[in-house]
Amino acid sequence: MRKEIRLLTKEDFNLYKSMQTGLKEDYMLNLFPGLTDSGSRLFGLFINDQLVSTAGYTVFANHHVMLGRLRSDHRFRGQNYGTELLKYVMDQALALPNIEFVGANTQSSNHPAQKVLKKINMAHLATLYEGQTQDLSALILSQDSSHEPLTWTQVEDSGRKREWIKRTYLNEDFSESIFPFEAYYPFPVSESLFKDEVFDSWKFYENEDQTRYFILWEEDKGNHYLHVTYPWSDFMKQSVFWKTIDSQLSITRKKEPNTLIWIDLSEEKIKTLPETHPFNLSYSWMLYGIFNTSDNPEEAPDSLTTDLSQAYKSLEFLEKELKELEDDLNNKIVKTENLKQSLDELNQ
């Protein structure tokens, strides 16, 4: 028996189509060429030149990897080829420069995949439900509307956006440790997830008293989504939260009429939803992963650049606030001096 693991190319598509995976629907049949280039890699395990198992990875934000595309020919199952290949792919991903984390996100009902992930020493980190809907009216009606503003305010200042991230996701004492970087692709919180090229494409909104915020961005995952990220579990207590999102959904639908809402929901957040909520919560996903503990000297310059960039933006925000405080103090000094002068005149 001759066994080989190698990188697959688009020329191997016919070999993939010859596999008997037993899947009724397989998205890889439509996406195969794209999974063998760009930031994705697809590997195959061959027995006597026959493709019997596939697995691959995609790199996100240059520092995070998600494994996937695990397929096995049912005629060769029971011989741990899938486990062997996935372990090989994980090791390949961990060997890439600057990689902090390698993970895999699988449906909670996919017990065979979970068994394989445990075999290659990946730990279960989180379970999230995919909240999708095209109609937020039930949530808007359930929202507290007493003394409500029209909508939340969009945050334009980049320094303030950075401050929100630092006060929540990048705060060690904050409860939220997983960030939904894309639909289907959550990752453990890391500064590398908030680089300028991605960060600047997100829209931030904060409530009237500036104690809460959420993020919106658009993405395509077969459907077109308006992705909502909110780092607390109290959205039903936040006035016009859903109304603000719905107003942005209406704007997005002018160019993408079939846009859906996507929000990742933990069990804690689901408990706060009203019974009339519109989400189909039959699909939950389990994030498994392993952190890269190997020393990587190439990481330092990139991290330093990111840290300096964030520091400058934070300084801009602080300088603006200090200028406003200084102006306010000067005004109060002038008023005090005028009052003192008036009192002196009265005492004469």
C-alpha cells in the first residue's frame, strides 16, 4: 500500500468528484478551485493514487487559521485517514509565520468531526448559535420604547472606536473572549483581529448615554448579510437597539434587496430574547482550537507597528477630549474672574 499526503490544485477536481463522501449536498463541488489558492489551502490523502480524504485551512487576518473541508471516502472510513490528514494540516498551519491560533468550527450535531478534533488535541472554546432573520419587527415591538431617541448615533471618530474595543474585547477583565470575525468564523480575541484594513470597514453605533455600542458590517456567505456584533447580553434592555439595526438594514437593502441579519448568539444571550423572536436557532456551532505556543520572532515588528498605530489613534482621541476640557476650564475661569470683579465693585 502506498500512502501520500500532498497539496491539491484545481487540476485535482475530477479526483475529488470521484470520491464517495455520501453527502447529499456538498458546497465544495462549487467552490473547489477557490479552495486551492489565495489564502486557502486544500490537502489530500491518497492511497495507491486514489484520493480518500481531504482537509484544508484558510488564513484570517494574517494570524488566525480555520481548519475545514474534511471529507472522507466512505469506502475507506474506519482507518483514521481523516484524523491523520487533519493532524497534518493543523501542523502545516501552525508552522506558518506569525500564526497565533488554529481552530475549527463544526456544527454541534456533527459528532464524528468533534471526535476527530479532540483526537488532534483541540479544545472546545465556545458554542454559538447563528441568528439569522429578514424581519426584526417582533424585536422592535418588544423593545423598551419609553423616552427613546430616534436611533443610536454612528461613531465617526476612529480613536473612539479603538477605545470601545479596548474597553471591551481587549480588556482582560471583560467577559467576552470570542470575537465573531466573520459569519461561521469566530476567533479568540486578539489585537490582530482589529487591524486597520478590516477595522475601518466596520460601522460603530453607540447609545444615547454612551454606555453601549455595537458594530455592523456587510459580508457575503452565499447570502448577503448585515452582520451585527454586540459584546453584552442586555440588548433587549437597550432602547431602540433593534430599531437602529433595522434602519441600517433598510439602507443596505436598497443595493442588496435580499440582505439578511446575522448575529452570533450565546446561550446567555438567547435567554434574554422574547418568545416572539424571529431567529431560527436550530443551528449551533462549536469552536475548537489550539494556540500556537512556539516562538515566532517575525511577530514582533508587526505587533509593534499595530500597537503604535493604535496608540496614535488613542492619543488623537485623548487630545481632542483634553482640548475640550481645557476650553471648558478657560470659560469657567473667565466667568469666575468676571464674577470676582463684579463683587469687588459692589464692595467699593
